[in-house]
Amino acid sequence: MGIRSGAAALAVGVLLLAAGGCGGGPTSPPENQNTSFPPATIPLAKLSADTFVNSSSQHATEVEPARFSYGSTIITTFQVGRIFGGGAADIGYAISNDNGVTWQNGLLPGITSFEGAGADSAASDTSVIFDAKHGEWLIASLGISTSGTSATSIQILVSGSSDGGASWGNPVVVSLGANLDKPWITCDNSSTSPHYGNCYMQWDDAGASDQMWMSASSDGGLTWTAPLTPTGSVHGLGGQPLVQPNGTVVVPFFADSFDIESFSSSDGGASWTQPVLVSHISAHAVAGGLRFLSLPSAAMDALGNIYAVWADCSFRAGCASNDLVMSSSSDGAHWSSVSRVAADSVGSTVDHFIPGIAIDPTTSGSTAHIGITYYYYPVANCTASTCALYVGFISSGDGGNTWSAPTPVAGPMSLSSLPSTDQGSMVGDYIATSFAAGKAYGFFAVAKTKSGSTFDEAIYTTQSGFDVAAAEKSVAGERRMENAAHRANASASSVEKPVVTPITRR
């Protein structure tokens, strides 16, 4: 992540992956862990590996994947060589040009001094998009310059590829500041939109109480408009902008008021509305010192309906663990009541967190195919030495009305196998899912047992993806009633609270 020093800063976690070919297999169970948690057996493909040797990183680690798919191409991008104080040695990427059958990987040039001619000492917070009008793939990231353990400047960067991701140019600077954080990029790919070809970047300034900013580009990411802030006092982080077919840009984000909120633009980014409330958050603090923040993950169907999903404990007695919950909107201004993604019963001990949602772009409405990859503990009440970390997957073939049975994808992993940050062990603040040729592919970090002080963590995906259309329905989602009883339960529970004391978060 980037620098975090605003009121939204919370202690949270990390996860990673590596290069070429097929791999995976069961990971070693956590030390002193209950052996009743069997290893996941889904065949995995290892996408990349940390080959850096710089002394500032924890090797070999990769964390926090993002993704985008267009046509038969999928690109995932992630941090490589996680640094304790924030960021990583560089931004890596993996590409499939055949709908996830085979993969290639590489590193972005020109950001850090460890790769190419870059001058920064770390890179972080990456996301990826395709600009259909200009035929350009774009990867956003943070470039972090440090002196000792303190950041001296942070750049919002965009790296471009005009050859399908085979090669990447040096990055363009979108904005520069001392505490910029969590950029996320999207593009308007609807040829009938009045703003077709516009791309949009979101980030926040942690040095200004997490003030949210937006910028736009109309030339394939080469130049960007002066940053604008949404109307009103908008403070938060983790926004994930999406562009509807009519050109409206909708940005769900985590607000410092501990809400999920959303703002939008209907004029190509010339102005941005005041935020509307999506939902209040009640979140269980994940055990074991894992770095965790209840950020939203957002995706859009073929008609422009937007779905946001996050971790929330409102359905659980006493906020004992988190479910994944979801809300949807057709216009970004009006959102549905929150529903529970029924991965497990509300009486189970399972804790679900850090979701990454995707929707098959050829589906919509009541027949939308949804895939969610996420992390979980089988038992929420665990310790740093006993927590068993898994990756899971769940899907819906009817727009979230019913859900498949959950599938264990990777794990169990020991928290001691994860790289450390000043906020705990880390798998990442994000996880990713993408659809290609009708199948859902998750992208996630898998950590195997360390060899001495050397880690073994890399980015993986499933070898064959998940066929959402063929998945059997399991149980229906459950609507949350926004009433006084719910509010009382949430306020009495052990929810996460914003940390007032500034915390460095990258």
C-alpha cells in the first residue's frame, strides 16, 4: 500500500505468488495448527517469482494482485519483493493471451532502482486496465522515494503497453505528493459512450486526512488532467472506479466515517458528485495479527449494474466473525440493501475477508455470473501460531440471488510464512478475480513454509478456472434489515474502529 496516516488507518494483512507453468499443490499446515483442516487440492498455476536480491526486501515474496481481462487477454499485476516499511522492490505482471491456458511474466521498468532506470526505492498499490479506443494496456502504481525509513515523495504512476503487454514503457507521472496512496485506474471502453476512450485515476492523500482525488486522460494515459476532488468533504481510500455504458463513472470506496460510499461523474471527469451512502460497516478484527481492512471490491455487468462486496460481521451474533456482503446499483446513486454472500452458515466459526469480485462481462441482471475469490480462517478465534489461512472461491449464476458451495482453493497457510509489515503479516489489501471465455480465474498469493529466513510466496491462479454456469446452486443470499435491532447488534459488537494515531501504511 501507500502511505497511510489518516483516520481510516487500521492494522491489517498480506499474501503473494510466482512464475511460469503449473504448480501449486498443498501448502504446509501452520505450526501447532489443528490438523483437522485438510489442504486444498485445486490444481494451481504459479505465475511469477521474486528474483530480486536487494537487502531492503523480504525475499522471496509477492503480494496484492489486481487484474483485468479483455478479449482473450488477462493481465494480473502485483508487488514483488515486499519491504517491511511499505511497498516492494518492483511491480510484476503476468499475462495470458489464450484465456488463462498459458502465462508469461515480467517486471515493470523505470520505477525503482532495482529494475530498469527507475529512481524510486519502492513501488506499491498496482492496478491494471485496457483502453480499447487507444489499444493500450495501462498499469497504475505508486513510486515511493525514501530517506531512511521515511517516505520523502510518492508519485502516482501509469505504465503503458501498446503491444498487448509484451513490453512496457517507462511510467508517466499523474500526480506527486508526500503521502499519496492507493491509486486505482479504469477506462471507458463503450464505443457508444460520449466519453469513449477516457481513462480515470483515483487516489487519496493520507497527508490531508485521506482526501480523495480524481484525474482523467483522453490520450491513452500519456497526459492527465489536473486532479479534482469530489463535491463536499470526501475522505477515504480504496476506491474502485467503474465506467457504465452511458459514460457515467461510479467510484465505490471505503470512507473514513467507516462506511462504504460512492461518488460519480457524468461529464467525463470534469466534475464529481458528493458521495452517497452504500452501507455502514461492522467488521470483525481478523485474528492472528493479519493485516486487514474492510475495503470494497467492485465489478460491473454487461448492462452497467455495479456490485460492491466487502467483509462485514452484521449477520453474526456478537460480531464473532465476518461474512462477505454485497450491495448493487444501476446508477451509482441508489444502492440495494446489503445481502450476505452465503458461503457458510451464520452459526459457523469461519471468518471471511479480503474479497475480490468479478462478473462475466457477457452476462447481466438476474443471469449475471459472479465469481468471488477471498481469504478465510476455518476458525475465527485463533492465534498467530494457530490460524490456518485459506483462499476460497464462491460463485453465483443468477446475479447473487443464490450461491454455489464454497471451494477451498489454497491453504492452509501459516501466518509465519507471510512477509511482515508494521501492521502485521500481509497477504495484501486486495485479492483479484477475472473472467475469460466464461470461466472465473482467481489471483492470489500462496505462501509455503520458509527455508530459514527465505520466504516462498508467489502469485497463483487456478489452472482451469471455475465454470460458473455449471456450478450447482447451494443457498440463497440473505438480506440485511436496516433496523434498530441491527444497529444495536452492530454497535455492541467488536467492530474495527478507525485508528486516530497516524500509522504509516504502504
